[in-house]
Amino acid sequence: MTTLRILGVVCLLTLARAVAQAEVDVPPAKPSSAMALDATRRQWLAELADPRWDVRQNATRRLLQADDLTDEQMDAMYAAATLPEQRQRLRDIALHHMLRRMQPTFPGKAGDGSLGLKFQPLAADERPETRGAGIGVVATYPGFPAFAYLQPGDVILSVGDRPVTEGLNGKWFPSQVQACPLDQTLPLKVSRGDLILDMRVPVVSRQWLDQAYRTDAALPNQSLALGSPYRQQWRDRVDQLRKLEPRPEPLIVPDSSATEPPAANTLP
């Protein structure tokens, strides 16, 4: 009887130890990535995979303009993305918001404004389809307002209440931007394909553009490239995002040596 009691106690202790060990070994459940996204952002993520280009562009634009987008939400969308183009667009959005948050505080004075774009004045005879002069958008830079609101190929028709006129030079448009205080938005009328868009674009400091980007002689037309300290931080951020991508299934290659050669009478 005593032996049975001892065996029972030993069994209970062993079971308790196994349960305790199991509780230690089982990792806590991770929250679903969808929990970090509201319905609106889930919709935008789905639209990034839409077969229609204009739908993908509009979803990208809305995510670029979402100043309240957090890194947690960005990670959740990237982990849920299923297409390469979807992930590329999300990386562009992540770079834009990373740089936007890193912008130092500059005095809000007129004369130092920038939208963060490269432009080209266009005379009326260069735009026969509209018969009017404009400011052609050549490039926009992540982290700056133009990247969120404009795109290459856009043509700016007016700044505030001043239309772009003949005889303008490369100094007219920057002077209009610089005249806007840094804490205000600049009204623009923009031609984009068959659309005429009215938008208000925030103005930031030119000092931040000069700090974040540098002229790279190796690039076409000496375009701007991300400065070295920010470039390394971006590489680190890309590494974090790529770890969220699903691992590809292993490719199984059949062993050709195991295949029997055809019989001699079947050869051509």
C-alpha cells in the first residue's frame, strides 16, 4: 500500500513538472498582423494589388499622404502583401514616411520653402494639346510633399491665383514656393493626363532638402541621391521589411540520374 502511494506521488510530480515545462516552452501567441490595420488601410492594401493601374496609384497616393501611418501598420501591410509590385510600392511609402518623420524643425519663415521636386518650365508651343504654358514635374523626392501629391509627368498650371505665363524662367516657380511660409500649404492647379486637379501641397524647408539629399554626378543630369547617413538607416529599414516576406517554398529538383534511359528500339 505504501509503495502504491509513493508511486502515485511520483506520477503526480512528474505530471506537474511536464505541464510546467510545456508552459515555459510554448511561446506566447503573436497578434495577427490584421489587428494593426483598420478597415481603411486594409482596403488601401487590397487596392495596391488591383489590376487597374489608376487604382493602385490612388491607393499609393493616399498612403503617402497618411501622416498618421505608423511603423506597426506599415509592417502589418508589408507582411500581408502578396505581390512584388505591392511590396515595392510599400517600400517607397515606408521610405517617404521614415524621412518625413526625421525632418528637423526649422524656423517657419518665408523665403526658404520647398516642395521637394525637380521641374522644367514648358512653353505653350511645347504643350499644343492644351495651348498653355506650365511647369513640368520631372522628379519628386521621398520625404517631401511633392512625392505624396505630385508625380513625374504632371504639369503645374497655376500657383495660388497666379497662372503660369509665357516668358517665365527657372526662377519664377521657386520664387512662388519660397514666398509661402513653412507652416502653410500652397494651392496648385495641376494637369495630370486628362484630369485637372486642384490641390494644396504643404511647404517644407529647403534646408531639409539640402540636408537629406546630395547631387550625384554619376546619375543622369546630376540628379539628387539620398545622403549617406539616411541611406544607411534606409538599408536597415529595408532589412526589417524583407524579414516579413514569406519564405519561398523549396525547389525540389528531380534526380536525373535515377531516370532510366529509353530502350534502344525507341530511339529515333
